[in-house]
Amino acid sequence: MKTTRQALGITIILVLLLPWMLAAQETGNSIMQKVMDTQAATSSAMDIRLTLIDSNGETRERRIQTLSITENGLTNTITVFLSPASVKNTRFLTRERSDGNDDQWIYLPALGRVKRIAASEGNGSFMGSDFTYADMASTTYDTQEADHTLLGDAVLLDRQAYIVQSVPRIVSPYVKTTTWVDKESFLPLRVEFYEQQAADPSKVLTTEETALVDGRWLTRSITMRTAANNHSTRIEILQAKFDIPMNSGYFTTAFLETGRTQ
Amino acid sequence: MKGINTPGQALDERGFASLPPQRARYFTLRSLHSLGRATSKLIPFPSLRLEMKGIVSILVVLLLASLPLSAFDGFTDIFGPTDEVAVTGTSQETPFDPSLGINGSVGFSIEGMRALDNTREIETAIGGGLEIDLAWKGSIVDAQAKLALKPTIDTPLQWIDIFKGLSITSYFNGGRLEAGLLKKEWGAGDGVHVVDVLNAPDYRNGIVDDSLAMKVAEPMVLTTANWNNTALEVVYKPLLVPMLVAEDPAHRWSMLTEGQATLFSTATVNQTTSAELSRFANGQYGGRLVGTFGPADLGLIYYNGFYTMPAYDVRAYYSSGGAIDIGFTRAQLFATEATVVTGVFTFMFEGGFWLSEDASATEPETYNSKWVYLGAVGIRIPGTGAYASITCHGQYILGFDETNPIDVDTMQANQSSDGKAYMNTLTAAVDIPLARERVTVRLAGTYQIETKGYALLPSVMYSISDDLVLKVAGRLFGAVGDAPDSLFKTWAANDSLAVGITYLF
């Protein structure tokens, strides 16, 4: 009987400690892998509004839609600019090649032609925003791209979060990033981007709204602020769909030119 | 400036013909160096306008008949009409919903230039107006109309200036069929080409920083088939549309030298009529096959058409004082194009052989065969968002006879390449976005090596808001040092500065 009570007691203790033990087992790598897994999809469609906010509070809006599909580990993406009028109907097609490089074409409606171009420079500004092209692809690194170190826990915006420092192994404009990861959703709540050896981050990404839709966590609104000029850019996901059937005809130069999958 | 002695036209008391009616079209004898195309002399061109008018009317009827249609407005078959995060894991494709798309701009500009009479006064030209792009999209049919209403003080509007494009496109499985007034671009280069043959150039306003504006929309039927990463275009053009230049020999953008103007004012010129230009035998056709192979896009081109510059038979004029006959030289183009991307660099190539109907180069009134070539490299400048490119292009005329001054090739070379069989031109351009794309600085320049002629087109655009753009642009022409005659040298007095504001919608 005594043995039984001892076993029960140990079991209760283990059960009580299990979350802590599991949490303690999390590493920087495992956390960031879950971040990537949370956002992974075989296909995605997003309707996005970018709001550029200057230091005086003046705003400019851009609207884009993007479709992505991943087949055999290679991702194709098409992006359409819907506004402002100066770039409306400009379309980008990016195809990932098996050698890791991207093929990229652009359709310029003013010229009515499709042109092959060099892949966008990773650290160039995306549409004049505070996001670089690389930021638009992802603001976090997978485990192959960076060394991730779990720095500790914190409460951010009433959410329990891990703090992970990432030092990229790939070419990046940032020497390190620090990411607050929501323990429940594994979405980034805040990312600080450091350039050179500066003590303060050059840019800060803040998640403003998340949503749980059909069991899937989504980031709905984020803002990137550049410290040097206090300029910021808000990205709002107006619509998002994941793992939906998608016509492969979207990811062709013919679609770029005509806007039709034919 | 003397007028043109058009057949049947009355002469004035001095024995000269009066200037032709306003808005008649002419082709001039001056060659164009930088763009690899030559032109010839003055030909009134009103009848082709009537031809265009008829075609336009037919297309308008067809366009209206194809309603209802719509324009591309995002992935409407995937996204719903309301802005809300949709459920995941399911496809909520919405049914096709035809609609009408309208885009365009309205603007005003003023361009100042020195007066041509050396009075140091400034002449101003008022520009701007309204441009509208109408687009309808149906389930299998698109229709597009690109209209421009840009009246100027001294010239009335013409059909050819109003309809920048008017077409209907029908889609079928794996391809499409387009018909109408179209502007198309063939070739890999950055705005400069040697194999871009489907539209005649328009130099009535000199050279501007808008390559599409310098093309004449031409009637054509074009079908495109797509499979895998390959596209095949086949085109037919029923009319011979020659290039357009400034209509008035005294116009500042005229390509005529004074000597040429004198020559053609004293000679009887047998014009090429609209009926001749639109004869069935003048139909042109071609094809372009383009495919993607790893980091390269490669293309093959065949085109059976004409050199767009008129050719002048001046033999009778010089031997017996007879008339100058105007003709056009039929030629076939066998060409290739390639774009290769590596890192931040984009390499572009075009090369081709024009096989003239005068393959033996024995007829002075027709242009000879020639090689054309282009090499260019573009680079995205790291850390700046800027893009720069440099292009070298040129031609080499076969069977060139510099000892025969009445051969059209020699006449062209004397005007465009200092009398040489070869002609090479450098073109450079840089586009720099600043202040989060509120400001764009552009500089384009071209230098014709044989004649030392140059053109510079700098501009700065400032976005007051996303739909309101202020633009300041300049045009500078001239030649370096003691240079031979050239187009840019002729235009040296046409340096200008323009300020304009445009509202986009």
C-alpha cells in the first residue's frame, strides 16, 4: 500500500512537472523550428495591405496579393500589385530552382511586356516600406540558416513568450535578431533586428493582432519600425488561405502577361 | 523653308509648292543613329489615316459587341469580396464575375526650349491631357482600348494619336488570339532593340524617355501558344506602316537637313499611296519562339516584312531631272535573343541578319542586307534599390558601296554613321528610387560613336501623393567636338526643360 502511494505521489509530481520539463526541453532550435512549422503550408494565398507611416504620421497605402505553392520542396510565388495606381497590375513571378537560386520575371503594365530580371536584392526596400525583400519572405530563420539560442522567458502583451536570439549563418543585413515567440501559438510577437554591433536594434517588428482560424494560428497585423527615422510600415493580412488547391497556371509567364490562367 | 511638290499640287509664284496641309504625314531623309533604323524623305501620309479610321471604327464595334467584360483586379477567383481572414484548408473559389476596369492619368506639362531663330527667346510647348485605359474581361474574351486626348495648341487631334491601342483578345486552351491596333515588343534589351520589328517608330516629338510612346500602334493579328516554359507567337500585319516623323520640314523635330529640304522642294516626288501601302502583297508576317532554359530566356525570331524607312530612287532626278520615286525594301529577319541572369546582373543579347530583297546589293534604290547586334548588361546596385544598364548596339551593311552617292545605303550612312558601313551606339540608363520611392531620379543617355552625336534625358519625379506626380525632365542633344552631320547634331538647338504634373487613377 505504501508502495502504491509512493508511486502515485511520484506520478502526480511528474504530471505536475511535465509542462515545466517539456518546456525546459525546448531549445532555440526547436522553438524556431516550430515557428517555421506553424507558418508552413503547401500553398497559400494572401491579400495584404501595407501602410507606410512616416515620422509625422502621414500614411501611404499599398495593396498586394500573393500566391505561393510548394511542390517537391520548391516554392513558386506570384505577387500582384493592386494599388497605388502607379504600380497597379505590376506582377512578379518567382520560381525557386533546385540549386537554391530563384528565377524572377516581372510584368510591367505600362510596357505590356514580361521581362526576366535578376532576383531582387535581399536587403533592398520592398515598395519603399521598412521591410526588405528578405523580410517579406520571412522575418525569422530556420534551423539551417541561423544559430538559435534560447535566452529565457518573458511576458509580452499578456502572452507568455520565449526569447530566442538568432545569429544568421547566411548572408543577411542583420548580425543578429531577437525574437519573442508566443508559447501557445508559436507566432513571433516581437522581433528586434540588429545591424553591425549596435546596442540598440535598427528595426523592431511588433505583432499587433493574431487569430486562430480553423485551428491554425495566423498573424493578422504586424508593424515594422525603423529606429533611425521613426518610419514604420504596417502589414495587415486582409485575407489568407492555406493548403488550398491552386491552379499551376498562375505560376507562369503567360499568366504574368495576360492575368489569365488560360 | 520650301514646301513639297506633291503631284498635282499648285506651285506658288516662285515655282515652289506650298506647304502641305496640316497634319499630313511625312517621312524624312534623315537617318536615326541610335535606334538602328533609318528614315527617308517627305511623304504625305493622310490616306493611311483614313485607313486607320476605318479599322478603328470596326474595332470599336467589335469591342462593344464583346461586352460584358472586365479587367484583372486581383485573384478574384480565390479571394472573397470582403476583407476578412478566411477559413483555411478549403478552397472558396468564387465564380467568374465580368467587370470593367478603367485606369489612366490626367496631366499638364509645359516644356521650354530655345527659339530656333537664335533670338535667345524661350518657346514653350503645352502638353499633357487625358489618357484612359479601358479593359474588359470576359470568360474567354478580353478587350482593351488605350485612348489619349492630348490636344496641342498648334495641331488638331488625329485618330492615330487618340487610339494608342485597341484590341480584342480571345483565349483558348493553351493560347490566345489578339487582333487590333497593337504595340508589341520583341527582343531582350532594356528599351533598346535591334529585333523589335512589329511597330513602326514615331519620332514626331524627337526622342522621349517612353519607348512605348515612340511606337505606332499597328493593325495586326497575333496568336500565342504556350506550353511548359515556352511561348510561340505568330503575327500577321496587313498594312505597311512606315515610320512617322515631324510633318513640317521647318519643325524643330524634323530630321531633314537644309540641303535635303531644298532637294525635295525642287523635285517631283512620286508619293507612295495608301492603296500601295495596304496592298495584299505588302502583308507582313513572322514568328517568335521564346523559352526558359535554366538561368536563361532564349528566343528565335523570323520576320518577313519591310524596312520601315522609305527608300528613294533618285537616279532619274540626277540623270534627267525626272521624278524621285519612293519605295520600301522588303526584307526577312532571322534573329535570336537571350537574357541571362546571374546574381545581380542581367545580360541581354540580340542579333540578327536582315536578308534584303536586294540580296546581291546591286540595286541603288533598295536597302542592302545587314547584320544587327546588341549586347547589354543591367545591374541592381546593392543597397540602393537602383538599377543601371548599359547597351551597345549597331549594324553592319553588306555590299556597301561608298563610291555610289545615290545608293540609299550610302545616303543613309552619310547621314547616320559618317558614311561608314557600320554603326555603333552606346546607351546607358540609371533609375534611382529615393526617399522610400517618393522620388525617382532617372538618367538616360546615348552616344553614337561614328558621328559623336549624343542625347541625354535626365528626369526627376516626385510623388506628392501616391496618385499625384510632379516631374521635371530635360532633353539635351548635340555632338562632341568637330563632329560630322548627325541627327543629334541637327537637334542641338532642341535642348529643353519640361515641368509637368500628373494625376493617376
